[in-house]
Amino acid sequence: MPALPVWPLYLMFGMVPFWWVLGGLNLIWPVFSVVLGVVLLSRGKVRMPTGWSLWLVLIGLIVVSGTRLEKVTSVFMYGLRLGFVVVAFVVYLYVYNAARNGISWKLLFQPLMVFWLSMVVLGWIGVFAPRFALTTPVEMLLPKSISNDRIVQALTHVHATEYSATSQNPYYRTAAPYPYTNNWGTGFAILIPCVVAYLSSVREGLLRKAVIVSLPLSLVPAFLTLNRGMFVGLGAGMLYLGLRALMRGDVRVIASIVGVSVLAWVVTLVIPVMDLINNRVENTESTRDRADLYWQTINAVLHSPVLGFGAPRTVDTTTGAEPLGTQGQLWLLMYSHGIPALIVFLLLFLVIARRLSAAVSTPGKWLSVIPVIALILTPFYGFTDVNLSVMFFGIALAMAAVDGPVNRPGVPMAIPVPVRAGTV
């Protein structure tokens, strides 16, 4: 079977700053599923990785839940969210098959590391120019009736940070290239394991040097997100990894965890992260608003537990301004697509986490924490966006190595385990 080309992944992950400046990053992202799908199918037989059947069930449930949409204006965002789910599945298939078909580990990992570097550089724009914003070509081309919509505006009008324009002393929280700070925090939490895995497996090259430099630099925009969920998710992932390493006496993994932790601690000596977070908590009603939103979301789901409502809906009975079914992947799936869709989604990540627990090398083990971090973040932050594809890029690399054999000379990612490809 001919090897899959890497250029479609560069088109997606490697050109993020370009798509961001155009204002089309989020709108064009689902379209890449067509590009990846055509190239993948044109190369012959497609190997199906662990969880593929659950993916199809999830997509089917989301499609059926579309019958519950009440407004024509909701169709656009519903279709966009469905597109994010489909493209993440196709990324999973593409990267998995590329690794199994002979693409070198070093080459295949590069687009994801370019994405990481783009995220760090754009994050630093928020450090130096926190009020930077840009009216994009996509925003100008859209009809005013569409571009003035609150959600569409967030997706197409790019900005470096999130902050309150009416506050006399606002908090400038890192956002670019995402529309919201919470997206940046989610991306950071799931990319850190990918970065450490890359540095543990690739020993030379200019890109590796750039990634090494970027790791400590990334902590400044990361801490400025004041993102509590990011710290919780990443901390839980490292705890999971650390406990496994202690049980197996894995000195290399323990050393890498200590190294990352010490690096983060050094940065906190310069940035008073906890003081900033505590000050933000004392001066915001976000925690109370979230609790109220979650409670009303649960009550609403009881009226349509199987199919949900197709999409989040705005009500005037919550203390916050956000619609029901937002502020967390768990609530989005349960409210928009029903309890069965939520169960399938959680089961998908649990099945993948169990399979990746077979990884035995340092890079393989770091990648295996991605589904764990995702599960921890599920109640707090939504990631039916670009981050879902980022997650399954890293998961696909780990899954291909665990299922083996893959082309990774000199880098033993995992002990080959004889399993039938395509099993859940």
C-alpha cells in the first residue's frame, strides 16, 4: 500500500496562523475532512483503529439529534459542530494509517509541532499586544446579518486575548488562535504530552530545537489564561502518568514529569499565578453562573433525554449570559445530542485510554494521558472544535505504535501487541 502524504496535515495544522488571520480557521476546519478523506480512500485499504465503531455510533446520534432543531438559524452552528466531530474522526484514521503504512515518526509528528509553535507565538502576541484585534477578510465577506451574530463574530473576528472592555483593570487572558481563552487552555493541556513525547522520541533537527525553546516560553501565556480547568486537567494527567511510572519503576518517565513540574514552578516565581487566579475568583461570578447553568441544563435534559435539543439554546432564566448546553463538553453533548451520545462519547475515551495503557516507552506513555486529560476536562470545557482534531492526532500516533508495527527506527514506542485491527 502506498504511503500517505503528509502535506494534508501541514495544510491543516501547519498553516494555522494563515487560516486564523483570514478569519476562517474555525469555518474551514471541517472542510479538511474532505481533503483527508479523499487522499485516504485513494490509497487503498483503510485500517480501522480502536474505537472506530463507537465513533460512527456517535456521529449517527449527532445526525439524528438534528431533527430536534427548532430554528433555521441553529442549523449553521449544528452543522459546524458536526463537522468538527467528523474531521476529528478522519484525522484519527489518517494519522493512524499513515503511521502504520511507513511514514516516519519524526516526519508525521512535525505538523502537530508546527501547530504547537504557532499557538505559542500567537499566545505571546497576547502578552505584548493584549488588545490586538483584526477585522478579517472572512468577516468582511459575510453578510452583516451573519457576521454580526455573537458566535460568528467570535469565530471570524480574531483577537489576541479575552478581556472585559468595560473594566478599568481588565484581565488579559490568552486566546489566539482560538476564539476563547478556555479553548487555548484545553489546547495547551492536551499538547504538553505531545510536546514531551516528541522531544523524547526525536533526537535532532531544527524543529526539535525550536520546540525545546518554546516549552518554557509557552508557560507565560499559559499561566496568563488564569484557566483553572487547564491546571486541573494537566495535573490529573501527570498524576495518572506518575502513578503508573511509580508502579513500574520507570525512572525516565518520573524524571520527565519532575522536569516539566520544575520548569512550571520556576515560571511561577516570576508570575504570581495563584494570586491572579484567587483575585479573579473573588471578583467574578463565573463559578456561581456555571453552577446555575449546569443545574438548569440537567432539568432541561429530562424533557428530551434521548435525542437532546440539537444545539444549545438561550434562556432568560439563568444568572449568566451563556446558553443551556454550554460551558463543558459533558453538558454540550447531553443537552444537544442526548444522554446516549454522552455515554458513547465517554465510553470512546475510556476504551482508548485502556488500549493506550499498553504503551511501555516514555513517549508512548506521555501520549497515553491525552484521553485521561480529555475526560477530566469534559465537565468544564467544551472541545467540539479544533482541539478535538488535535487530541486525535496525538491519540492516533500512540494507537499506531501500540498496535504496531510502525516505522520508528531506534525509537521503541511500545511493545507490539497482537490484536486484530479494527476491534473496539
